[in-house]
Amino acid sequence: MRKRLTAALGAVMIILAVGVNPGVGAAHAQPPAQALRKDPLAIVLENVTPSVLGPKHKTLKVKGKIVNSGTTPIAGVQVQALYGQRFTTRAQLAEFAAGSGQEAATTVLSSSRVFDVPAGGTQSFTLTGDPARLAALSRSDLSVYPLAIAAGNADGRLATARTFVNYVPKDAKKTITPTKVAFVWPLIDAPHRTTDAEFTDDGLAASLDPDDARNGRLNTLLDAVDTGAGNPSVALAIDPSLITDVEAMQRPYQIVERVDSPAEGQPAKRVEEKESNGNAKNWLSRLRAYVGEDGNQFFLTPYGDVDTVSLVNKKMAQGSTNLLKAAYTDKKLATDVLDAAETYPKLAWPGNGTINQATIDRLVRLGAQGSSQFLLSSDQLQAVAGLSYTPSAAHTVETSSGRVRPALAFDETIQQVISSSTRSQSGTLAAKQRYLAETALMTAEAPGMGRTLIVTPDRRWNPSPEFAKFLLNHTDARSAWLKPTTLGTIAQPKNRTDKRQLVTYPDAEAEFTRTYLDSVKGMFNRATAFANLFESPDNELLRAPMRATANYWRGGGARREAAYRFLDSTTRAVDAEVGKINLASEEVKQIAGSSGMLKFTAVNELTEGQVKIQIVISSLPKGRLVFPESADPQVFTAIREVDAGQKNTLMVSVKLPTGGSIDNKIPVKVRILNEAGQEINSSTVDVSTTGVSAVGLFITIGALAVLVVGVGFRGMRARRRRKEEEARDHGAAAG
């Protein structure tokens, strides 16, 4: 559905539909298929005024331009505005926007003069019509009409752009119960740090820059709500990792690029030093003031905006690898910086607004740290079949144990509409007109019912400043059919509907793969072990795997490739930090004779913090070396405390066991563990043996003695035989 709607939005903004709509006028008859132009015209709509018609309006004006991207001029072009009967369902509106189904706009409202469009050139136009002709179709009802802008010549229809006109009757307040609307406003960004000490890029600086009109996304989003007056209809959805990233930029920071396979003597990373960022300080100060103002509302995602469903499904939300719980715990980092408590601390907004039963159960079981309210897409929290209107937003979901929890549906169609590109004049116009049409028609479906609506842009929303402010300003009486309210009001039991149902989780293919999360799990385990080295566990490195499992990385294709690149950088950054607790590099170790002393040096390369470590040493396989001073002669264990920037040397007594061999290399595994037995680091060294054990020597000497005795006996027997032979020979001679 999302892909189909995106295509439809493109059709609203700039339609390159050649020969698709009959009935533009007698001069614009539909040509044969083979006569269609190879290089079609494009219609770019720039303005429709007024955006909402009323009985007092005397003129409807449409401005735009024709763009000829071809290599030949097009002669005799005329532009017409066409309208049709009002829509009765949102499905009809969607069909018109997509250019599918029966053409809805066939009646000419206005026509331009005839003109030529040069090759590679443009031609502006203005169409003016009488809005009373539309109003006459339904004077007493809130209505949404199709408006098509068609360009053609003697060859037929050349291009069409589609938009909408909304009409509010004179006594609207008597006949319409406005739809109560609340907004979820995302302050969520891409991960910009691997560890707390390393930024991967400086994109966040651009996003916070008030002078960067195109890239200043976060500044635009805060500007739209930070008007100086409270706006309780808006609930900010804030990722704590964004807050800590911005907070870190208030001090000098480093952008670090890890180098793949650096040449010998070259550094493993490139570092760019950055000064403290004034825009970061200003933005955070404004946000802190906003959330501290009475009536303004916000909630936090888990740290990093982690993909909760992936973590639950891939077993990273339980036991010793409970990354999900850690991410919820670190929400506190944001509340500490903002100095404010969440308005909706129990609200969860999963990736794509979709969730499965296992994740609902897991988040509820987290208790005070978890979530028990859910913000979901209307694609999953659907209207029941056969309903002729859009139901209210609030419903419920059940846990596996039967407990009922509130669930709020944001409108998926409207999310796609407002999340489309509004960085051009035509894009802004298209999104404005479609948003007004969708909300007006939703109200008009059942004008006296008084329902609720939640408007939630995509997490990556990057609106134009004009459109962001427009969206909030059209919640007042000027739009007649919308009335601002709060998420809390929508969620109240009295405002819940029984006309929605939770359907099967649809987004399994967008989740992180098991292979990806296995790598994250290894990183998480190393970071956990490192954190537990300290008397007060430091979770700094635990936030690295949270960033690697952000919803930002969710999906396939290029998004998944980018996720793996980020994971690789993050893993190397974590390993570099963990690797600061290590063994000093030394020459190959050697013992002479049957026993000796081996020297091991533990190093703490951290700039601060004493660590208490276990050093565990054993041969590979165990038993090839004996540790006579250890309780277990096959494994040596020692506990050492090492201050930051210091070393601690350990002398270990070893012996060769019975039957040890000469000039043999024995691999020895040396592991560094925390007090809980979690591995921090490990290495393998070779121990060269150039002697033999005492028992071996005894056996060798014994063997030599046997050899000497044996040789002596054989010599005596040989001499006796020679004497006997000599006697026999002598006797024979005498005879």
C-alpha cells in the first residue's frame, strides 16, 4: 500500500500523463497510441487560491507552468481546468490522485489562451474560474471536488496534473461536528555517533543550522512548534540519542573515520577536530524551554529509537542480552538533559507503526520501564470490513494473558501524503491540497459523528518550513472540519472505537536479519563486560549496539547496506575502547629446564578509572603446562587492580608435566575477565620449552644405564667366546 500511495503522491505533484484523460474539449480529441509524443509535457502547479472555498468566494485561481523537456517545440497548446462531482469516499479520492479508475474531472471550468512551448522551455499560465459552479453541485455539504489541469493541442491530451478543491458551506458549524486532531511530531534523526566519543559525520550540525534552508531539518521541525504559545495538540516524539548527540556538540567533538586495512605505520583512523557548536546549544535550549512549558507534550522512544520488534523476535530482549531493556533504561539520559518528565511515558511507537503479539507482551512485561500504550499505523490497526467511514483513532489491543491496553492508530494515508517531498513549491502545494482534501473528506464521510484523528509524519520527515507551519495552523476554525485535541484525550475510554481490529504483523521482511543481530549481540556482550569493570557500571559502550539497531537502519537494499557499514564502524570503535584493557606485547615466552617463570603485563590505557580484572591463564590444550602455585594446576587465576594509564606485571610459575618434550612450542591462552567472569580481552602466546622435566630426565638416565649395562654384558660374552675358540684352536694344533 505504501508504494502505491507514494506513486499517487507523485501524480498529484507533477503528472506526466500522456493521453490518459478524454474529454478535455473537442479540439483535444484522444489521439491513436502511436501518435503520443515521445517527449511529453509536464505541468507544474504553483498555487491554487483559495485553498478552501466558501460561499463568499467569487474566484478560483490556478497558477502553474508548462515544461517542455523535449528537443522540439510544441505548438498550439491550451491549458484547461476541469472539475467533476464531489467525492463520497476516500477511496475515490485516492483513485483520482493516482490517475486510475474512471476520470472524475470532465467539466471545463476555465481555459487559457493558446500558446507555443519552446524546446527545453517553459510557459506560465493562470486559470480563473467561478467557484459557484462547483458549489452548485452541493451547496449545503462539506465537499471535496476533483480538479484536473490538462494541457493539449490538436494532437490530443499531452499532460495532466491533478489536485483538489474543498468547499465549506455557509452554516458548516450547524451541520458538521469537527474531527478532533492531534499530531505526533518526530524529533528523531539518523545515528551520528558510534560510541559516545566518536561522531561518524557532521550531518547533525547541518540539521540544526537555522541558515541551512534545505538541510536544517531539525531546526525546521522545532521552529514549527516553538511559536511562543503552547500547543497541546502536538506531542513531540523524541529519540534520547538525538538529545545526547546534540548535548555532546556543545563541547569540542571529534569526527572519526575508521580506516580499512591501514598501511604499515599508518593510523587506523582519521580524526577531524570540531569546535563546540553554537547552533546545538541554541536548539537544545529552545527545546528544553518548550518541553518545560505547561501544556506542551512529549514522549521518548527507547534510546537510539531501537527496532523493538527485531530485538524481541531475535531474542535480544531477554536474559543476559536484553538490549531492549537497556534502551528503555537510557531514556533517562534525555529527561536529565531536558529537565522534564514525559507526558506519555508508556507510549510506544514501533518502526513503521507495526508490531507483533510477542513485542506487545514483552513491552508490557517490562513494567515501569516498558510500554503499555501503542501508536500504530492504520494499515495494521485497520477499520473493520464494510465500514463506510474512517473510524476514530483509539482502540485497544490485548496481551497474550488477556489484559487490554490502549492502541492509537495514526492515519497511514495522511502520513504518506505529508511525508512526501515538500521542498519545492509544487511539492508543497500538492501536499497541502491533498492533506486538506483527505481530512475534509474524512469528516464529510460522517459529518455528525465527531471522530478523532492522529496525524503522524514519517520518522525521517524533512518538510519545508512553510509546510510544517501550515500543518499546525490548519487545526483552527479556518478549516472548519478540524479541531485540535491531545493524544491523552483521544486515548480516553469514552473516545475509543470498536470499529478497528489489529491485523497480522506485516513487516517481517523489514526487520534486521539474524546474521546482523548476531554481530550486534557480540558487540553488546563485550560492551556489557567492559561496563561491569567499574564500581559504578558505565553504559556508554552499551549505547553503541542501540545505535546500530535504530529504526533508521530498518529495511532492505541500500538501507541494509548502509546499516552494515555503520555496524562495522561501530564494532571497530567498541573493540578499540574495550581493547584499552589488554596485555602488553612482549617477545615469545620461554622456559629452560623443567620449570620457570612467565611474565605477563596487564595494561589499562584508559584516561580515567581504575579497573579490577581477573587474569586467567591456561595452556592449549589444558595440561601441557602445570601451574604449581594455583589451586587448579591446569589453570592459573589472579586478580589485579590497574589504574588508568598504568600497568600491572604478573610473574607466573610454570612446570612441564610428566613426559614433557624438548624444544616444543606450547600455546598459552591468556584471558582478561571482569569480576563477574565476563571476558574483556584475550590473546594467545607461544611458550618455548628448551628443557625436560625431572621425571623425563630420570627416565632418560635410566635408559642410558640400561644401555651401558647391556653393552657390558654383551662385551663379556664376546670375550668369553673368543677365549673358548682360542683354546679349541690351541688344542687342535698340539694334537
